[in-house]
Amino acid sequence: MLPPIAQVAEKFVFPRATTTVAKALAAKQAQTITLTGWIDRKPKQISKSLTFARLRDGSGKIIQLVDTNSPSQLKSLKPDSTISVEGEIEVKSNGVDLKVASLKVLNRANIVPSQLISETKDWPPQYRYIQLRQPNMQEVLKKRAKIVKTCREALDDQEFVEIETPLLFKSTPEGAREFLIPTRKKGLMYALPQSPQQYKQLLIASGVERYYQVAKCFRDEDLRADRQPEFTQLDLEMGFANGSDVQQVIESLVERVWSQHSATKLVTLDEKQALVEATGKLGKLTYQTAIEKYGIDKPDLRSSIEIKQIPAEATTNPEYSVFEAIVLSDWTESSDIFEGLKSDKEYKNRVPTVVIFESEGQIRSIVEPLAKVDNWHDFFDTLGARPGDLVAFSDRRPANYENPTPLGRLRQVAIALIPDCYRRTTESVGCWVHEFPLFEPSSDDTGLYPSYKWDEINSTHHPFTMVKIEDYHKLEADPLSCHGQHYDLVIDGVEVGGGSTRVHDPELQKFIFEHVLKITNSEKLFGHLLQALATGCPPHAGLAIGLDRIVAMLCGLKSLRDVIAFPKTITGADPLIGSPSKVTKDQLKPYHVGVN
């Protein structure tokens, strides 16, 4: 039934807010104001002539309403009904109230938000818009906007130009699976970009020396807490530059963001791997050092836990000959921690051997089936364990592609289970990780040990990354031994961003496509880029920062879904609007696409 026109029209005629709740709460004296917002909780009618309620507005603050004029009207409102209210501020010793003079209901809520929250305190995703009204979510959205503004200002100040690139791209092999978009031309499809990588290189070839954008990116891959099928990057590229130039720009930007938006200082590693305040420059770790000391290429350096390289040769698998250990002294002994560290649910493949040190004889009996030890004195001297210490052993390949290694994963689990036990700082710790392998073999990770296909080589970053010049001669005969000019920005165990110096020589780029990566139709897939490189494209380098990740970190939140207004679930769905959705055969017909 069509609602009466008077009833609807009345909702559009109301007094506009003259201030915000936040400003009203800061008032020092009585004054007449108008506020608009939502009823925050169920109003309480104290008597026939008095009702108390709470009003919340977009500032995220809440003020108490005291109504003696129309208490029954206020009492009838459910939480999250929207109102416009006029009244006089009353400044009291214990706070500020608004004494209601007149009140207008703009829209009544038909549900009670508190009844939507489950026992786990999770909001139903189909009511995301009600969750977003909550003050904590409003603060996150506003903080995200401020962080983006700071990033833009930092790059604008360094003469970068913000340029948008297309979202309808073509399918090219860059690593992740793509989202394909059918067209009405039979057999032809667009692909949503995994990143603006090729377009930004084309911009450098176009004479744009400093580019950036806040870019939407799309990857059709398995999801977890730190991934979304569509996400946002702060993307940049620099012409006539290399990786060091890009790192300097990012160091300046990150220092600015942290100083304005973080509750913690940003510290980094000095040349001796000690923690020092980051004053416009971040320390560096090679990939090999990161794997040897921390078992992962994105180590959380707030923790003092390190892996020890033990003088022994692992014997369980001849390819995995490196024998390693982690020793946890003063580890707050508990069965929950002990069992948690060796739970197979925490590990992708094999589980480290985890024991409580009792004696050297006990450790010998455990290690002998796992490794060949020539000198037990050196073994125990390197291990440095005492009775009561928790000790974990595992193996890895010398040229490692497993990331994290079993002990790298154990280190992550230990940090989560006993975060304060080995914390050497409460500040944020950032560094660059560099000298990654340029290529890696395809792998099957379903077994106890990864199984590698040595004749199927992939790029570890993307196929446009430049090889380190000292490894250039290995590209033809031994590409897997080459290192790339690729660098990751890691803060508190999170890969915040990654970039590289690019290949700008067209012949070298074509060689990598065809002879290393075995891309047989490289001209068809990448001819546009190869031609641009061949027409005087300058040396260039760039980087992309995961904006969702850095916002989550600065807000102290673990999941990207908490900092995205309308995120997808872990299955890639949006229950709020019901996407993805089915379409009819008639809708599909013009696109020459069939569905069984």
C-alpha cells in the first residue's frame, strides 16, 4: 500500500543540526541547540512526565536526553530510530545533558540492534549498515580516510601525480587467478586487474615520472583473515629511478603516517640488528637471513625468538639437510602452550619435534633418528638449552622455498600464545626484506614435504622484476639461483607492501617471458608492454602498499574485514546485497556464455 503523502512528506521537513554531539558535550554553559542522530539505547520512562534517552550522531559520541515535554513519544522509540531534537544544554558537575524542547521522529527503526548480535558478539553480515553505525566502526572509517589523506599529502609533496588506470583489463599471467568479465563479442573477455602493474609501467613509458593512485585490485584466490577478493592498494611508480629511490619515498611516507596515526613509535634494525628509532630510514634483512633467523620472509621483530642453526645434518629427507632449533627459556610452563606449539592444526606440512629439555641424554635419543651429529659437544653448546627449557627441532632445504618453514610457523604460534614472554619492544618494528629468489619452482604442498616441479618455473614477485646484476649470467643456465631486485616492507610481522626495480630492456623482458617462464605467446599477452619498453622507456621502479592491511594495523584490528565498509566473507560472498548472484539464460545469451 502506498503510504499517505502527508506521512512521507513530513519526514523531509525537520530542523537541521546546529552542532554535533561531540561539541555539545564540550559546552561550558547553557545554550539552545539542535541535534540529529539515532536513539542509542531503549529510552527509560521514569514517570509520566520524565523520560531519559541517549542520542548518538555521526561524531560517534553520545549525549543524554531529558524529556519532560513529550516523554511518551520518546519512550515509544526503538533504538536506532532517527530523530531531530531541539533543546537546551544543561551543564552539570558530572557531564552534559540536553533538555528536550521539541522532538521530531524522522524514521522509526523496526528492529532492535542489540537483538541482532549473536552469542559470539558478531553482527549478521546482512545488517552491516547497522554495525557501521556503531561508534567504533565510525572511528575506523574516519581513521581510514585520514590515513589515505596523509598518504596523498606525502606523495603530493614529493611531486607525484595521481592518475587513475582502467579496471577493464586483459587476462595475463601475473600470479593469482583473475576475475574474467565476458563481453558481447564471442570468445572475448576482459579481466579485472590484479594490480595496475602494466598500466603504471606504461605511464612511465608515457613520460609520467612520478605516478600514484589509490587503486582497487582483484584476485580470485582462497581467502583468509588478511585477504579479500577485492582490495585497495596505494600504488606508485617512479621513472629514472631504482629500488633505493622508491624505498626513500616510502620511508618518508611511513614515518609521516606513523607519527600522525599510530599509538606506537616506529623502530627498526641498525647494522648490528639492534632496535633503534626509525628516523626516515628503515633497516634491511636479506631473504636468506630472515629465513635462517626467523623462518619466514615477514618476521615479527618485536619478538626476541630466533632460530638456531645446529651443527648437524638432518637425515629424514636428503633434500632438507639443514637442522634447526628454537629454544624457549622461561616460557611460562603450561600444558596448553606445550600442546598448542605441537598441534598439527597449526602447521601446513610437517610438525616440529617439541620437547621439554630434561637431560642431554634425552635430547640425544630424540635427535639421533632425525639428524647426523658429528660432535655432540658442539651440538649442545650451540643449542644452549637448560633443564626446563622448551626445545623444538625441524629441518629445511638449504635453498629454501618453504615459507614459513616449520620453525618459522612455530615462532608465529609462540608469539600468539605467549606474546609478552619474548617481546623486546612494545613499539612497531619495520624493516625491508630484500634479495629474494627471483624465481621458484611450482610446488605441491599437500605432502609432509613440498614436492617441486623443477622444470616449471614461476616468478616469486611478478615477471617484470629485474634480476640482480651479479646474477645476470645465471639467467640462461640456472635461473633458480638468481636473486631479484625485489623488496618487501614488513612491519610487526605483516607484509605491508612490496615492490621492485623493473625490467626496462625489451630484449631481456622477452627472454624472461619466453626462455625462463616458458610463456609461448608473450607477444600476444605482453606485446603492448614490450613495444613501450622498446620506445625509450626509462629505468623505473615502484611499490604497492596494502592500504587495508596498514589501516587494520594502525587501528589495532586483525581482520581486513574490520576496516572495509562492505567486505566479502571468507567465501567471497556479500550477504548484504546477495552477491555473487545467479543470472538468467537470457541475460547470458548476448555474452555467448553457458552455465550447466
